[in-house]
Amino acid sequence: MKTLYNFSAGPSVLPKEVLLDAQKNLVDFEGCGMSVMEMSHRSKEYDIIIKKTEELFHEVMGIPDNYKVLFLQGGATQQFGMIPMNLLAKNGKADYVITGIFSNTAYKEAQLVGGPTGKTISAAGSTKEENYKRIPEQNELKLDPAADYLHICENNTIIGSKWKYLPDAGKVPIVSDMSSCILSEPVDVSKYGLIYAGAQKNIAPAGVTIVIIKKDLIYDPLPGTPTMLNYKVQAENDSMKNTPPCWPIYIAKLVLEYLQKNGGLAAMKAHNEAKAKVLYDFLDSTDFYKSHVVAKDRSIMNVTFRTESDELDDKFIKGSVAAGMSNLKGHRDVGGMRASIYNAMPKDGVEYLVDFMKKFEKENK
Ligand SMILES: *Cc1c(COP(=O)(O)O)cnc(C)c1O
């Protein structure tokens, strides 16, 4: 059966309106005679697109003027290396809270970057021993007041957990991986030093990575940092040191315009909470499915659950595909099921999933 609803964790569903707009302008962008894919990134037309996209990020997310928005490549994973290369150049110390697979990878990458020159990369907290089923409390964190930054992964895409509070790190800037929750709800950007996100969860197709950096964190990086991995160079060149990922930036612009037209991030938050409630209310009402994450820390973007056995999980996934739902299989490291319900997933999609889950439970109890 063809896909009715796509629950992919990323690349993931985009608003149909945006795709149709892109289609309409695919060959001839707004009557200029060529596609955005064919334009010089130094052209007048493209300059308007990239500048407008940056402006829209400021407007939609309420980003203060003392922050710079960068459009980079290499995905969120490249930021795992780029962050220590740039930010460790002050005190040479960083704290990492490990709440899932991505934050653990980020921690290891920082050690890879900082290790050879004796930088101190510390695990300031971890719930690894508990299979990441929760987010640590503030009083469990061992924070170094002299760290260059504190790194957290705000929404744990694979596990399905979310930080519901922002740790108090004093004067230490917070660096947040928001790949799977950016644009899902309003955030107070002024509380962060740096926010980053790969585009393919909630912004645009894969290929562009958004970095929102407080201007006082833009300083000379560790010696030997390659030019393209240097925030200062990227900021000074408005993300145009070389060819930027033109097409995904253009789609990000359309998505931001779509968000603006539809009530902005406050409306998105209400929409996303309502969707997640449908799913979690059902999960809480049954013992047939088990939720991986403790209730207080559950993500409203990635919902993870499983049945009592791997065999039944497999059967569930096969059945869901037959019913027109794609990508409900959990991450390969975790198993079970995962429903990613980003901004562009309609509530109807979640209701359709819950109806399927009820039917599957009845037939397999
Ligand atoms: C998807 C994801 C990543 C990896 O992103 P890439 O763009 O594939 O490098 C990192 N962190 C989080 C939280 C993610 O969801």
C-alpha cells in the first residue's frame, strides 16, 4: 500500500503546501527563467533568498540581534566536532550531559578533538546506566564553572526523551543539539550560547545545518582548525565562504514562511502537544505497549514504545506498513517502534496510528 502517513525520524515529512510551492517554482523560480538549483549563489536572486531565510529564523524563533545564524554542511554530526574545535579555544574545558546515543557520540567526538592537546572533556551527568530512560535532574549534574560550554542534546531522537528544563550552568554557555525539536515550540534563545540542528527533522531536506551562535562565542578556534569548520570565517562570510547548500536553504525559507502564516511556534507547540497527547494517553491506558521513557521526560516529537517481544514488534511494523504507515520501526540500536511526529505530521496521522494500535492489540493479546 502506498504511504498515507510517514513517521520517519529524518529525513522526514514536510508540509504539503511547501512541497507544492517548491514544485510550482521548481523549473522557473518566480518567473526569473531558472530553477533555484541552477542559480549562482552569488546572484542577486539567491542573495535575496539566503538573507530572507536568515531574517525569518530571527523572526520565527525570536533570535536576538547578538546572535548569528549560520547555514553549514556536514549535518549535526559535523557540529559534534566543530563545537569543540571552536569553543575549547578559551579555557580548554567542556561539560557534556549524556542522555542518549547522539549526546554520547558528541561527547566522544569532543574527546577526539580535544584529547591530543590535553583538553578536559567531562561527563557532567549521564543516564546511560538506566538505558537513557530519563533526563537527569539539576542536582545530579557536576558542572564546572570554568568550562567553555555545557553541551546537552535537548530532544533525544532515538530514545524519545526531552529536556523539560534548561540546566542552570551559571555563566557557562549552554550548547544545545536541537536537531529534532527546533521549531516545534517557542524557545528563549537568549538562554543559550549556541543552538544547532540538522535540517532534515523539522526544517528542510537534508543538506543544511543550522547553527545559531551568540556573537561573543565567535572567537579564534583551536590551531589547525580547517577554514570551513571555523565559525568566525563562516560568520564573517555570512555562510558564503564557499557554495552553501542553496536548495535546502530555499526550502527552509518556505517552511519558515509556512510557520509564520500558521501562527508561529506557539501554534506549533499547541498542535504538537495535542498530537503527542493522543498517543501518550493511549499508551498510558494499556499494558500491551510499553513506553521506553519515564512520563515526565517524554518527547512530543519522537514517541518510542514496544510490545512484549521482538517478534510481535516485527509483526506490528509489517502490519503498519500494510496499513499505509511508513518508518515506524525503532532505531537499529534500540529496537521496538518509534513514531516521529514532527510539525508537518497532521493530528489525523496520529489518530490513524492509535486506531491501528488498538486493533493490533485486540488481535494479538
Ligand atoms: C539526527 C540527529 C543527529 C544527526 O544528524 P545528522 O544531520 O545526520 O548529522 C544528531 N543529533 C540529533 C539530536 C539528531 O536527531
